[in-house]
Amino acid sequence: MAKAIPRGGVHQSRTLKYAHAGALTAGDVIVANGQVLVAVGDSAAGAVNTFVFRGPVEFPKQSALAIAPGEVCYWVADTHVNKTASANTKVGICTEAAAAADTVVLVELGENK
């Protein structure tokens, strides 16, 4: 499973508690109820964990893809972020330019409305 890194402090990130069906480690990215969530800690299957649902998060990025600030980003199941809406889950918007050679992108994670 791909890992993401929350980059916001206590004042920038918003969290929720959720019990995921599978075991998780910190940084694991899941989609629950149409929302992209990032695990804060480790948890056993079915145990409650804390997840970031809003704030700056560094995600792995599709290779050979440049993403400009303000562009909408989407999560491709268990792997990375790209700019393709079809069959993917909206993550948020890019907040720092990511060149095609970059392996990560900083996204303002936000809940889907």
C-alpha cells in the first residue's frame, strides 16, 4: 500500500476516528465512504485509528506527470495521485508545483462534498 505523509501541524490538519476492516500502518491511504483518509498511526484490523481528512498531505505521484498549483488531484486505488477523475477518488488541490520527475506532490486534502 502506498504511503502518504501529513505535513500539517495540529492547527492545519483535521482528523476523525474510524475502524477500518484491514490492519494499517501510519501513512496508509484508504478510501472510506467516498473520502480519502490517511492513517495517523498503526492499527489492527477492525480497530479504531485516527485519520487525517483535511490538511496538507504529501502523496506519491504518478510518474512523468507534472501537476501545477490549483489543479485537482485524484487518488488511484492503493497507489498514487494523478489528475484523472474517471474511476478515481478526488483528493484535493495541489498546493506546490510538482515536476514530471518528482515522485511526490503536496495536496491540500479535503473532504468530498
